[in-house]
Amino acid sequence: MPENLTNNKERLSRFRQEARATSTLNHPNILTIHEISQEGSRHFIATEFIDGVTLRQQMKNTRMKIAEVLDMMVQVASALAAAHEAGIVHRDIKPENIMRRRDGYLKVLDFGLAKLTEPRTADTEASTLVQTEPGVVMGTVQYLSPEQARGLEVDARSDIFSLGVVLYEMIAGRAPFEGTTKSDMVAAILEREPQPLARFSREVPGELERIVTKALAKDREERYQTIKDFLIDLRKLKRQIEFETENERSSQPAVNSEAMTARRNAQEEGKETLIEPAARPTSSTERIVSQIEQHRTGMLIALATMVMAVAAVAYFVRGGGFSPSGKRIDSLAVLPFINANADPNTEYLSDGITDSLINKLSQLPNLKVMSRNSVFRFKGRETDAQAAARELNVRAVLTGRAVQRGDDLSVSVELVDAQDNSHLWGAQYNRKLADIFAVQEEIAKEISEKLRLRLSGEEQKLLTKRYTNDTEAYQLYLKCNFYWNKFTPEAERTAIDYCTQAIVKDPNFALPYAGLIHGYQVSANNGWMRPHDAYPKAKAAIARALELDPNNPSLLTASASTAMFYDWDWVAAERGFKRANEVEPNYWHHHELYAYLLTLLGRADEAIAEAKRAQEIDPLSLIAHTSAGHTFYFSRQYDHSTKQVRKALELDPGFAMAHTKIARNMVQQGKYEESIAEYKQAMSLMGRTSQNLGELGHAYAVSGQRAEALKLLEELKEMSARQYVSPLDLYSFIRVWETRNRHWHILKRRIRNAVHG
């Protein structure tokens, strides 16, 4: 330590603190301390010599494969697991504090900000670590956890967040949170969500996306609760990738060495797109959305191209809709369009085309179109059309890609018959952005020529329908649409705000009303808003939206579900679901919700039939499988219910709602410990919501674990002082033992207090 700093007691204390903290740990991935001593006035630490580079240098000099990244993260997580087990939180995990030896071993350095979270005995030297005062922000800003950024007390989960930032940066080639100043950086950490990793690398598995998202949860209750859980998921994914890589290697034929050399040279010269992370793009969601104004002409070209694609598909569905084999095309999947630039500022073009195609094609008669939930599972995956069609059980697949270079835009589309992989139709458009109006006229003329006598007048209107001519209102709606798909309290509030602004700009723009409805309903159903506050606003939005677009199946379904969940008007709800089915029989969501209504009405057989119909329409929908399990649950067919719900877990093991449904079945079957384990798993994935706490408390109560149930009751009471908590969540488990013990007066008082609260 420099002599001029030894007079600073705090610096000297932290210098010693690092040495003491590290020296208590014994792990191959943690820097070894050989000596802590003083020579005259010089204080020093002697450590092992690491012949290697920092992770920052490694990231700058080498593009790493995902398998290599996972191997590194497993090593770092193992080191942190040892530190956390010793009660030590690092608090400054970043690439500069991780070194890689020449033999591939990683070493975690610099426990200078380490904090003992579980002090040993009073005479243990390690227990004298300096405690940071509340309100003091410690660590490197870019890698701070939200609680660190706020200057709050931290625990081991803070290291998990920081390691998640490092993992994200290694894959994406850029940090998840960026800003020009420290204040901007802190604001990004606290308020913004990172962009999906799939935007920066096509080879990112969905499971890795889930792992990173969970590690970067802003609420630490929703984050991995221990570094060991994080480590387990990393190891599982690493083994899976190694297995798949080995299978591919063993099945691939020999490759001409000259071709391989040529390909490598092309990669080195930048002529071939690499799978590894792209160059550093712009960071935040706000900046992405702001680019829409700059590129709005490009967006209009893309949307015009989308109309052309819809027209071509319609040609094969109606009249001329036969493949070379002579069979009619009756089912279709629109795979996520590829953003060939790998530029997040133009990502809205590829995603927007895909969404719009799905929405418009779904309204055509005699055509089954897979939902967004199903097809976006293929985003970023290298999947051929036939393989995707087999998985989605469709006859045809529509693919596309968009490339923007300066003021030039190229959009290509292709329709493929999945039965024999034959090309049915394709087109490519290379235009200047300034030629937008001429392009629109040209494409409109082609649509008219191709679809004449093939679609009715009403059907043609569906294809060319414009919801608004106000560009700013449309931009605000895009922001709303971006946030409402995140399903978090903060995101839903942001979505509601953007949709409200869009409606102010254009009161006759129907789509933002749908955004309001979604935001209010999701917030009410998840306990983020009081139902009496949210649903009246949702009903007002529904009424206005249906005036503007009376035959929209999504709006009709929203109206029916409001009648069911809020008004308890079963007649109106059933009438609404039937009307939605008349308009669009292949809209899976109204079948799923109608099944719920039929369950309430005691019409179990009809409910099960509707639930199965939703599964048939969208076999990859997690909600459809989970809701089918819900229907069997109320029919007291608990084994069948669990079987249905497990289909959702096969698609996504991290789907929290499925664990909750299975837990309910276990309670009814008297499998209390299994039920409690499932509830805890759900809580680890989605946090300690009031519904989860209430249902877990019920499981504790029916199993006779009164003390555990009462702890959750107190937690719910504390939660209700900060946010809305449903009365059902408060008293659902108390009634079990009060009824069992015939404490009717206590039960009555508790229920009354809960309802009035």
C-alpha cells in the first residue's frame, strides 16, 4: 500500500480487510493470500502470482463461444459460493476483478469491499470487517445491484446480480445498463430492463435468457436466492450444450479443409457474419424506441412489404391456395423475421413485421395461424422451415429478413410448403427510404392484381386497414406494446402511461385502448392494483375500443372476461365468448377463458372440451396447458390436472404458474410436503406475491404447521400496508384451523377485518 495512504485509517482498514477476508477462504478459484504483514511503515499483502489476463482483457481480445462463457461463469459462481458459505459477500464483482490463467483457470480477486454477512465469534479476526454506513454506495457503478445503487444494506444476492451483469456482457458484447454519467447509469440500473440477449447472438438458448433475466431481477426477492441455485442452472445448461455439440460433431460429415480455410479467412476479413456477440450497439430501450422517429420511413416500407406478404399468403389460402402437390394450405406459422443488421435500433422492423403478419393473417378465413407465443420461441434459433413446421404442426412457414444500410432498405420474404420444402412464393424489395410513397403505391397495385376475385371486399379491407395516420401516436403505442409484454408491476404502469398518451394524440386509434385494457386487467388479476380501481377503467377502455373496432376478437374476449371476473355476470360473459368464437374460431385465448367460465358454471365436460381446443390451436402455449390443468382441478381429476400442467413445464421449467397449479393438486391429495415444495419453487421464480404467500399459508395450515402459517400471515399484513393485498389471500389459510377448532367468532372477526382492510 502506498505510504502516503497509510495515514488514512479507513483506507488502511479496507486494505487489511481485503487480506483478512480473502485469507479465510480456501478455494481453487479464489486468489490465495500467502502473507499479511508490515515492513516498517509499509503495509503489504503477498499473494500467489497469476500468469494470465483479466476477464476484461479476455473480452476485448477474444470472441468467446457460449460454452466457454458458461465454463468461466461456473468457476466464478463456485468461488462466490465458497465465499457466501463463509458469510462473505464480495460486493465488487466485475471483469477487472476476475483473472484467467493460461491454463484456463479463473481467479476471483479483490475482496476489498467484502462484507461479513454472518460474523463468527467476537474474537474471530474476520468478524472485524468494516461495515459500510447506510446510504454509502460502494462498488463499480456499472455492476452495482439495485440495492447497492440505492445505498441499502446488501446480502449475497447482490453478488448474483453483479455476476449476471458480467455474464450478460460476455454474451452480448456490451453491458445491460449504460449511461453517459454515473447518475444515468444508476437510473438505468433502477428503472430499465436490459435488451434480450437474442438480439446480439443467434445462438443464445432460451434457457440462458431465462437464467440471465432471473439473475438481473431488480427485486432481489425475484432473483436467485442463493449463488448455488444460480450455479446449478449454469452447470445444467453447460452440460446440455456440451452434449448437443458432441452429437452434432459426431453426426457431421467430413468438411473440405480448403472450404474451412476460406470460411475462416472470410470471418477474419469481416465478410461473413459470426455467431459470436456483435459489436457494441446502443444500450437502452428508451433509445431504441426513440430511433423509430429517425427510421419511420423504413418502418413504413417494412409494413408495406408485410401487406404484400399477407396478400401472397391469401392467394394460396383462397382460390389459388394450393401447393405443388395439389393440397390446400390451411395452416401457417410466421417465424420471427431476421434482423440481418443485428442492430437493436432496427429490431422493431423485424419484430413489427412478424407481429403484424400474425395479427392480419389470423383474421383471414380458413387459415390456422400460430400465435406470437408459439413462434417467438424460435427467435434467435437456427431452425429450418420443415423442422419448425413439424414442431408447430402447420403446413406452411413464412420466413423473412430485413437489412437496413444508411437510407437503403432490403426486405425479403419466402413462403415454404413444409411437406416437401418447396418454394411457394417469394419477393425481395430494395428501395430508398425516401421512396416510401412510390413503394406503397407499387405494392398496393400488386396486391390488387394478385388478389382480384380471390378475397371479398371486407377481407381486402382487413389486409389494408390502417388504425391511425398519426406517426407520434403510433410510436407511443409501440412503447406501450413493448412494456406490457414484460408482465411486471412497473412495466404495466409504464405501458398504461404510454397508451394513455397515444390516445390523447389520436382518440380514434383503437390499439392503445387494447393496451390499456391489458394493463389494467393484468394489474388487477395479479394484485398490483385494486380491482375496484383497475376494472372500471378497463371497462371504459373496452367500451370505447369496441366502438372503434367492434369485431376485434381480442377486444370481445377482454369484454367477456371482465364480465366474468369482475361483474360476475355469467350470461353476458358466455354471450361474449361465443361472439368472439364466431368472429375468430381459431383464437386460442377465448377458448381458454371460456373453459374457465364453464368450470364456474359446473359444466365440466364442456369446460374440458374448450380447454383441449385451446391446446390444439396453440400447442406451445404455456397458459393453454396450465389452464387445462386448472379445468381438471375443479373437476377433482387431480392426476389429470398435474399431467396437463407438466406439459407447460416441459416447454419451460421456469414457468412459475405451473408450479402453483401442481401445488394446489398436491394439497387436495394430501401431499402437503410436496405441495409446499412446489409453492416455494414458484416463489423462487416469481417472488413473494400475496397470492403465493396466501396459498403457501393455506398448505401450511391444512398440514397442521400453524406457526409457519402465522409467519406468512404477519408478512401479508405488513405487505398490505404497502400495496393492495386481496382479502382472500389474508384469510384463506386462517379459516382452516379456526374452523377445525370451532373458533367461529375468531374466524368471523378475521374475515371481517380482512374484507374491510
